[in-house]
Amino acid sequence: KILQPFTHIQQIPGKHIRAKYAHAVNYWLKVPENKLVVVKGIAEMFHHSAVLIDDIQDNSTLRRGIPAAHTIYGVASTISAVLYLILRGLKTAQSVNHPEAMKVCTEQLFEMYWGQGMEIYWRDNYICPSLEEYKEMVKRKAGGGLMFQIAPMQLLSDNKVDLTKLTSIMAQYLQIRDDYCNLCLRQYAKDKGYCEDLTEGKFSFPIVHAITSHPDDSQVIRILLFQSHSLSGWQQRNLVSVHVSVAAVLCYVLGMRERMAPQVAVKLLNIILNCNNTDILRQRTRDVELKKYCFALLERFGSLSYTRDTLEELDAEARAEVAKLGGNPQLEAFLDEQLNWKCRTNDTNPEE
């Protein structure tokens, strides 16, 4: 019963981006299927634990058109499921039968939560990062998410090719693509709500570009800042407890694994705890007309065009890196699947 939030989101149809990426990479790594199944199970537990936390932190009500787990089972039960999944994933990593398996999994958890902590810190303190800072955050948050599966797979493979650069490019591409689709694809509006990143007050890639490229025009950031009202006290306390609980688990695991880990754990704990101040986690506007106006500003500022150009560049970089590594028809097909961002259908009318 403690895993009900987990089983709830398992039933939600997903894009399975990480699993598809790992499957394509296995064209090179040749990890046997029986071992690959175990690694996939570990990655699934880590991924779903991150999804459960993400929905709480963003105060999301929907996950792909279905109520978010915490809206049904409550924040406390959802946090319990998250902690259980992380520990169970780490315990399963021990069964991989490689001395480095648990270490690489812990390292990727650290990277992901560092990136997630920075993203929330910017959002809740209303600090707009630079585009380079945003990309660095994505490399760690999304990159850690991708490496949950790739790093253990490499331990089990005779092919020790360096996939760091490719995964970094893919992490940026997939996250910025998601940022763009959240604003521009009707299917995203159907699944999560129209321009939901604006409701969450998130400094997504197009938003960061709009604010940093037009410092004298404060309209976009004012929409993020001043069309909000504070969450209730119990919501704030529960959201803080998410950070603290996950940090505690990771600190414990890190502290048990290596001599220098306690210092690393303290750093992680500080990052996550510092994501919360007196203005913590406000609920942003759900006013459709206001979001449509903000969307029009992003168009006028050239931010959506800039994002499309960036996606084109990252797609080309990824394909070039695949070719440099010897070619991979499965990865090329994977990249082809991600091109639906070019089918822009949201525009400024969510009711169509």
C-alpha cells in the first residue's frame, strides 16, 4: 500500500524517453537482456521517484492528463513512496554484481538533485539564470536522469566508449525541447494544462532568453512574479519536507560509501535546503489570457525562434557525435522521433 503513488503513475502512459535512449545506446554496449532488465528496473524506480517529487515541487495537479499522485494519496504518503523507491533502487543496484554499481547510481542521483535544487532555487527566489547557467543545470539534472541507466550499463559492457559528451548534448536537447513543447504543442496543453511552465513560474529556456535578451522590458518576469498568491502554510511545510527527506537518504547513502562523501552530502543538503525562503513556492497564474499574452511576448522577443534555432543546433550536434562514435541507426531513429517539436500547434489559442 505504501507504493500506491508509484503504481498510480506507472499506469500513466509515458514517453519512455530514457528507456528508449538506453535501448538505442545498447546498440554499442551489447549488455545482455537479462542484465539489462535489472538496470532498467533500477532506472525506473529512480525516474518515478523523481517524477513524484517533481509534481509536488511544481504544485502540479495533472501528469499527462491524469491527476498527480499527491493530489490523490496526499503529500506525506507520496514522500514515503519516493524514499522507499530510492532505497529500493540502491539496494537493487547491489544485485548488479559490480563493485561500482551502487556508487555510479548514487553519483547520478546527486547530479540530478543538484540540478533540480538549482532550478527550484531560481524559481522560488525569482533569480533568472543566464542561458549558460541554465544549460549547466540541465546537464546535471537531465543528464543525471539519462545516466541512471547508461552508467550501470557501461559497467556491464566490454565497450568502454566515452558517452559523456553525447549524453550532455542529449540532456540539453531533450530538456529544451520539453520547454518549447510545453509552450507550443497542443498535446502538452491537453496533458498538463496550457503553458503550464508559466503556471509553475519556471525559468524555462524560452523564458530565460526573453528576460536576459530584453533586460529593460520587465513584462515577462512580472507575469511570473506578481500574478501569484502564496501557498498555505501546510503546503509550504510539506514541500520543504520533500527536500529534507530526499537529502537525508542521499546523505546517508553517500556517507556510507566513501570517506569524502559526508562533505559532499553536506553540500547537497545545503543546496536543497537553500531552495526554501520566506517566499517559498508560490502558485503562479492560471489565467489563460495572461498566459496567452506572455506567449505573444515570447514570440515578439524572438525567444521561441531562438529556442527553435537552439534545438536545430543541438540535434545536429547529437547526430555528429553519434557519427563520430561510429554510427548508430537506433540512435538516429530515436532523434528522428524527437522532431515533433517542429509540428507547432499551440499558438495562442488553447481552446481550439
